Amino acid sequence: MYLSSFLASVLEQSAPILLAALAAMITLRANILNVAVEGMMLVAAFVAIAVGSATDSAALAFFAAVLASILMSQLLALMTLRFSADFIVAGLGINLLAAGGSLFALEWFYGTPGGLRPITFPDIWHVAPGSLSFIPVIGPAIERQSIILILAFIAIPLSAVFLYRTPTGAYLRAAGEDEHAARAAGVSVVRMKAISLAISGLFAGLAGAQLAMDKLHFFLPEMTSGRGFIGLAATLFGGGHPWVTAAASLLFGFFGALGDRLQAFSLPSQFVLMMPYIAAIVGLTLARWRIHVRNRPARIVVEGSA
Amino acid sequence: MTNADHILRLSGISKSFGEKVALKHVDLDVRRGEVHVICGENGAGKSTLMNILAGIHQPTAGTLILNGREVVISDPIEASRLGIGMVHQHFALVPSMSVSENVFLGRNLRKWGVFADKAAMVARTRELIARYNFRLDPEATVGTLSVGQRQRVEILKALAFNAELLILDEPTAVLTPPEVDELIGVIAGLREMGRTILFITHKLREVKAVSDRVTVIRHGESVATHETGSVSEADIARDMVGRNVFLVGRGNEQARRPFGPTVLKLSNVSMTDSAGRLLLKNISLEVRAGEILGIAGVDGNGQTELSEAIAGLREIQAGFIELGGRTITEASVPERQSAGMGFVPEDRLDRGLSKTMSVAENLAVSNYRRAGLKRGGYVDQDRLEAFAAEKIREYDIRGAVPESPVSTLSGGNMQKVVIARELYRDPDLLVVCQPTRGVDVGASEFIYARIMAAADRGRAVLLISSELSEIFALSDRIGVMYSGQLLRIIERKDADEVIVGALMNGSLEAAA
Amino acid sequence: MTAARFKNSVRAMYAPIASILLTLALGFLLVMAITDDPLQAYRDLLFANFDSLGSFALFLNRATPLTLIALGVIFSFRAGIFNVGGEGQLYAGAIAATVIGVTFAGLPAIVLLPLALMGGILAGAFLGWVPGVLKVRLAVDEVVTTLMLNIIVLLFTSYLSNQVIRDTKSYGAVSEMVPEKIWLPALPGVPGATSGIVVAVLLAFATWVVLFRTVWGAQLRASGTNLRFANAVGIPADQRIIVAMLIAGGLGGLAGVLYVLGIGHRFEQNFSPEYGLVGLTCALLARIHPIGALATAIFYAMMINGSAYMQISTDVPRSLVDLLTGLLVLLMTARLATPKTRS
């Protein structure tokens, strides 16, 4: 069915964006603007392909990718929390390191600066075709999707539970919202930020693994194509709440899939791709505008009138 | 009295931050089950002392004996473990979380080890609220609560984990009068339950209303401890202010030269915030040429708003401001400067200076044209340096060379930079706020001399200060701000500390 | 400069120099591990730029956009704005100049050249203005707006270079060539090097004069270091900041214009090896000092260009420089506080 196949491609486009958005969201709740999601995703994608082709094990590739991403996140944590680096500059540095490092590895270890395309590559688990056909429309859309996509959607409620129903989540939110209050209560703000970065690394790792391992099975130097930043835009648009962020990510995935379809009608895909970013700017401006209006001093009501 | 009756005993406590001495020598003993007040002027060292008890700072010297044993209060958690509960002046609450979540922040009760047991935390909080009769909803979001309610959450936090000694830092500073009465009731109730309460205030009315004993701190030293019942507000005020004698004073001299025409005039000035609360209520005042009008009052009663309204940094919602006969209500800051206004803000690092820029640039920033430092759009470097060097000499700004960053100077010398800059234009009106806050005695005297010289030259001076001694030393007339209102303006010769002190606490009757 | 100020300047250079040396040292270790001739590799990395006139020209061509972007960053940081939009401003200037040059190719050079120049500068200035105004009036976070704008601009130029002004005869997303009559002359004596480098150097000194020797500059720096102070002393801070952002964007746009008119002579979708980010690094490394940024931009241009020669002679991959850049950014921001701390 056409609708199912469209839905399938929406889901597929949304998965890495959703994971990137969740990665950015966790750190946003700890008051960190994480611009390094892009770099962490890239590293994960590279490691996934490299380890996968070397060991011929999808599981090993998967875990190595996630681990690599978490390690990058902890490098960021080290630089910023222990050595007081500026979060934005260090985040951009991580991105540069990821891009440069992967390019360097491509050139040095593989001699193929254009990308890494192993001839054979192990496949990760996908939902078996035909297994869910009994669910109308949605069923076929989920068939053939990778396990990582399933994990991505599970991650949404998991994040919500973590943030709102566990002590660590509460302390993390407190550390992000009001450091003074958190510290006075004995919460280690540094630890909370480090934890948020680690979880961010986990999600970014999943995103990178999904990108590389789902259908493509190869690595290209710029393969993340700004998805880390789309995810950041989705988070900012969603104000840091898991469900709204997920909705925003799905929306952007929707427009991505739509853009692909509309190519056939010669509508430039670039304008469709621009939308998340424009949305983020507009959303932030509107939010600020509301605050600005709300903070205006009230007019004095003249007593004794009629 | 045996030690067992003293829950807390401090001996010889001192605390320095680098070169700055916050506490010189404090002795304090607090009896179990009493309400003990620490009283003192701004900058006397009260907050530093409380922060030591809360585990936020460590004393440089001296001993703390809690329940008969010497202790080291290494951090807030340790303080809590030792049974000390601290209620900060600036609340440490997370606005988006509920009352129970805030109470249990950092100490969540767990369900199955992993999850937060919200139901249990709400139940425990409800129990606590009932026990202390606080009238709070454990599930209410803190952000929606009033200031008084939030304070009660803070107190609840302090009590929740078996605090024996409760410390309250300026608890009434942010409360409205009915909320203050409520708090006094809460404190009385807690005392009845056997808690010991230590609180800081400088509002004499409250001291008398609720405490058993009061210790006065002045300039980092504990000066006296009294049984509250046996002293008057005037006695306490006298201990707080001391016998500071400034050699150069105006108030006691006779036959001041007559004052000139009105320079600054405020007519029915009011200012609101976004919620419609009145920050300034119908303020009218006049300052004449050659006169120093001193506005006294405890910080936070509208002085900042008043100074910013006059300086042009904040809009007013009603009333007029006139300078030298011209209406400047809508005028921008540069327009007010041209009309003859100089402004020394209350926090030099916040508004008065740019820390990283040089002494010369800070001196010159609003004086380029007047000092002839501009050539076209360019700055004449030699002239700038000469200008700065001259000011450094004239104001005895120690440790300064024109190009050194102003952050290298001491507080007093930084303040001199601000004053030098503003006085350079010889403004008809000088608005000066907290001129000697954080400034050493020598520099203070220099600054006072400059302010008085300006008035002697025929300039009008509006002095806003929470230091009573300073107000008394310099002013020709004294006004008192309380809760956004200008309560009364009295001649210096008719004023004494008791009257002004009473006005500062809002008690008009006592001042009558 | 008095002795005190000189000593201060020298002391201020310790940290950036230390970061550079540490990065070079780590890079050297890496190079030692992967090639037999590490000294040759490093020698080529740094000094092959000066081996021939041709390599020297290429090096100067790299330094030009880097310097200009760094200067733009300096203007914005001095205004207190954390502007990471250099890449977008660069692309905007480049595409604007290209579109004007290609579309109005019929006009005489004397009209077309200033038109293309102005168009590119204005395009960049616009991209500086938007985040500036949003920050000043509504306190919208400028890091987010500049980052988002970067991507928006890149997508837009991709559209233009793929669809609108594409050179169908060539391979890839490249535009048609800009008419030769408005190509910038080469630097006399160095064929292949654009005279744009002269513009960059002159602007570096001009930036220094404007920031440190004019009243406007002093007022801008006051606004950037303490906005409340600037307001209190009567400086029209909002105006200063917005104009500074216009200049910052304009400099980025100019970098793009000079690239198109002086070096590439056409617009290619991926012509910039992260000039925006590297330019930002140069500015921060130089502690947002214009002359210092000129020096760091030159150092960086040496490395970026030299890496190609290093690869040829020792087969150490040129992406080593990209790797080292990432490392340098991390080290640099850790060892010293960035000039503006973000709240």
C-alpha cells in the first residue's frame, strides 16, 4: 500500500533524527547545549562499519559503535567539566575531531578517502516481512525496519520515565534548572552533567549505528549530513520534553520523506530540508517574544474612575 | 549553665577571603530551645557567619562546638547530618518541581531501588506539613507558590531531616507584613516543639517580637549579647551602629550656606513590575543646589528602582522627573548626562565599570568629548594617558597605571575611578548610591570629602545608602525608603538613629 | 606601548602558544607512528609552502578567507555575541557575488565589480544582522540562530548551485564561471595568489584601529564586556552591537566574495574546508585580537596548505590537519578561558 510505504519511509527518516533529538534533549535538561551530537553520530557510524566489516558480526559492530560514541561524550565531559572548557567551542571541537579523525582513518588505514564500502557486511536484525501484516497500515510500515528503529521508539517513553520517575532524572533536571538549589541539596551538578553526556553518547551512538547499518552498509565522510543539528533543532522546538521532542522529530522525518516524494514534482528538496532549522529559529523567537511581552511593567490603573 | 544546655558554641571564629576580612572575632552561644537573633548592619558579617554554620565556608580560625563536641562542618550535607537546617535568603528551590520533590531533592525515597517513590514522598511531606501546621499542598508546583509559601517549603526542607538547629537568613527580607506575622507564628510554634532557632535580621521590630536573646555583630565582631526582654530597640540600634565618628561631618555644623534653587524634582513617581506590583509608590522629592539629600533604608525597599528611574535606566509608569527645571521623564541616559546628571551606581562591578577594560578607558568612557580626547572619531592616546594619569593623582587611586585593567584595583580604588569619572563633568546633580560599600576606611573618607566638596560648590547630591552612619555624616536632610515609599523627609538636626531606624522598619508610630 | 602593556601582551600569548605546541607535539607523535620520515613530514607540513612560488600562492589564498572570517568573529565577540555563523556568512557572500556576476554578465566591469562586491558583503551582513537583532531585542540565543542559519544558507546555496546557476558542462554542483572581467588581479609577483590577501591584511590592521583607537570601538568593547555598564554610562549599546554584527557578517561575506572573484572564479558547493569553524578557532586562539588573528590565520593556512605537500612526499594523509584542528580546538578551549563566557 502506498500509505504504508510512505509511513515506512517516514519512520526510517525519523529514526536517526529522533535519536539525535533525544541525545540533545537529555543534555538540554542538564542545561547543556550539545552541539557535538553530530560528531558523536559520525564516529559511531564509522566504527560500526569498520568493526562490522572486520569482525563480520553485527552485534559487535553495534556495541562498538555505541561505545565509541559514549567515549566521545566523555571526552567532551572531561574537557568541559574537569578542564572548564566552553561547552560550545569544545562541542564544535568534538565535531571537528570526529570528522577529521574518521577522514584520517579512512586515508591511513583503508586508503579510501571517499568512504568505507566493505564488500560484505553483516546485517542487523530487522522486523521480519509479513510478520505484522495483521495490523493495518502501520504493520507493514514497521516490517523491515531495523531493531535500532524499534529501540529508538522505545527510548521515548524510557527517557520520560528516566527524567520524571527516577531520582537521578530528578537530580539531573534540578542541576539543569537551578544549580544553586541542586548544590544546596547535595546534588553533584558535575556528575549530573557527565551522566547526561553519557546518555547523550548512547543515543547518538544508536543514531550513527542506525545510519550506517540499517540499509546502507557503508560509511561516507559526511554521512550524518547535519542530522545532529536537525535533532538539536527538534529538541529546542520541543522545549526539552520527550514526547513533544519526539513529535517534532517525526514531523521533520515526515517532511524529509515528503521532500523525497516531491522531488518527482521538481520541488527542490533543499527547501523542505531547510524547514526544521527555520522552525527552530521561529520557535525560539516566538518563545522569547512571549516572555518579553509578559515581562513588561504593568500599566497603572487610575483609581476612582467611573 | 553547663555545656549541655548550649546546643551551639562558637569561640573566636574568624574568616578571611584572601585579603578581605569578613569576620574578625565572633563568640556566640546558643541555648537549646531558644530563639536567638543575630543582628547587624549590612556588611557586618552576618551572612558569612551563617554560611560557616551551613557548611558553605570554613572558618579561618576558631572553634565550633555542637552539642558539646567540637565539629568541622565541611559541606551542606555534613551540616544536615549534624542536625543543622539552613533556610537561605535566596531560596534554593527548583520552580518546576513540586513541594515534595523539592523537600526530597537529593534524598529521594526509592521504589524497587530504581524508581522514585513519589507516593511515599508526598505522604511523608504531608505528614511533615501537618506536624508543623504549615498549610501547604505537597503536590503543588513551587513555581506557582507565593514568596511566603516558598519560604515555608524551604523551612520544611530544613526540618525534614531531623534538624535540631534551624538557621534562617534574613527571612523577612522578602515578605509582606502579613506574611511576616505568619512567619513569626511559625517560629513560635517551632520553638514550642523544642527546636532551636537562630536567625539573622536587622529589623528591630521583629527582634523584639520573637526572640529570646539577641547578639549584635558589627564589623565582623560580636559586640554584645542581650536578653531581648531587657533591651530596647534603641539600645540594639546603638550597638549595631556603634560610635562611628567621621571627622568631616556636616550635620553638626551650624549655619549652612543657604541652598539654591531646586535641581532635581520628582513628582508622584510610581513604578510597577510585570505583575502589577508597585515598586515605587507615589514618590515626590526635591533636592536643591548645594544640598545633600540622604535616602536611608534597608536594601530592597525600592532604592535601586529609584536610582535607576532617575538615571534613566528604568521607565516609570506615573509621575514626572525634572532636572534643572527641564522635564527628563522620557529622556535617554545621554540626554540626562547633558542636562547635568552624574550617576554612581550601587554596584560598581555590575554597572559602574568594565572589569577588563583599562583604568584610562573606564575613566574616559563618557568623557571623551569634554576632556578633548577625541580627534575626529579617533582617540588621542597621549591625551588619554595624560587625562588618566591626572585623575589617578588627583583621586589618589592606588596601584593604578592608565593601562592596567581596572580589575587589578582594590574595591576602594575602583570606586574612586567611578566617582572620578562622574565628577569630571561637574554635574549639577550627582546621584550616588552605596558609595562606600566594600570600601576601606581611608578611601571612604576621601570619597565623603569629594561628595561634600561637590555640595559646597553648589551642586545637588542625592545620596542613597543603607549605611546609617554615612547618611548621618553627610546629609542635610534625610528621607527613608520603605517598601517602595518615601516615608518622611526630616532635617538632619531633627533626626537620630532611633527615629530613622524605626522608619527603616516601617514603624511610623514609633517615629512620631 | 609601555613596558607594562608589552609584558601583559606577552603573558597573554603563553596559553595559545602552549596549545599550539602541544597539538603539534601530539601530531608529531602520531606522524612518527605512521611514517618512517616524520621530520620530513613536518617539514613539508609547515615549510613546503615556501618552496615554490606556486605553493606560496596557494598558501596566501588559504590565508585570505581565514583572516577575514576571523576578523568577523572578533567583531562579534567584542560585541559580546557568540557568533558561530562564519561558514554561512562566507557562503552567502560567495553565492551572492556569483549570482550577480553571472546574471548581470553583460554589464561593464566598472559597474559589475562593485555590484558583486556590495551584493556579497550585504548578503553576509544580513546574516549577521538577524542573530544580532534577535539577541539584542529578544535575548534569543545567538549560538542556536547562527548555527541554524549556517545550515539554511548551505542548503540554499546548494539549491542555487544545483538548479539555478549550474554549469551544466562541468561535473558536480558548480556554478558557471563568473565573467573574467571582474576577476580580481593576482598579487604582483606571485602568479596564482589573489590580491585579496592585501585586503585581508589591511582590514586586520583597520580592525585593530577601529576597536582600540576609536571612540566607537571603545563603546563597542564596553557594551560587549559589560552591557549594564554601557547602559549606565549612556552608550547606545544596542546600536553598537547590531552594527558590529553587520560588520561581522559583512566581513564573512567579503571573504566569500574575494574567494569567488579572486580564487575559485566560480561557486562550488563544497569550496570551504570548514573555513568558518577554523576561522573561529583562529580568532579564539588569538584571544580575539585582530593582529593575533592574522598571525594564527597565517599559521593555519600554512598547515592546511602544507598538508597536501606532506601527503605527497611522505604519504601521511592530509586529513591529519583536520584531526589536529579538532584536537587543537579542544585543547585551546580547555587551557584558557574563552574571551566571552556564555551564561
